[in-house]
Amino acid sequence: LFITVCKIAIFEEPFPVPIGAPFEVRGRNTSAWSLLIEWEFDPNVRLVLGVLLGFHVHYLNINDSHALWNFKTVRDPLARQTTLTGLEEYRDYNITVTAFRS
């Protein structure tokens, strides 16, 4: 598996996302069908603008022109990693991590 990692910084309201974005997003294979995704996040209250509830890890198989974005929700504001499973072998993925708040 080969991944392209990116991040999203800011959305306009009404989306409940913080001003600060996860950064230093990285990933590595844990098997032929799974990836460990890790990130950093500054939980500074001025950047969160509310109560941080967790993270969404979005992923897209970029080898399939008909693929849709999938996501995994991590409902732990202290989490800085998750494992994506059930991926296709020998495919490239675009990975995006966003934070969400109340």
C-alpha cells in the first residue's frame, strides 16, 4: 500500500470543526490490507473553539476512479492514531485527518 497524506485546516460554520488542524499526519503498513495512521494535534482551547470530541480519518482509493471517500471516526480527543483495515492490496490511498468538536 502506498499512501498520500494530506490535511484539512479550516471549514466555515456550520461544520463543527476547530480552527487548528491535525498536523504531521503519517501512515505505515501494518499488513497488506491495513494502515496505521498517526497525527499530532494542538489541543489549545483557543484553537478548538469548544470541546474537542475526536477525529475523522478520511481515506480514498485513488486507483479506482469510481471510489468514494470512506471515513473512520475516532471518538477520543486524546487519540493520535488509528488503524484502517479492510483496504485493497497494492492500491494507493489519499488520507485526510480532521478534528471535530461539540
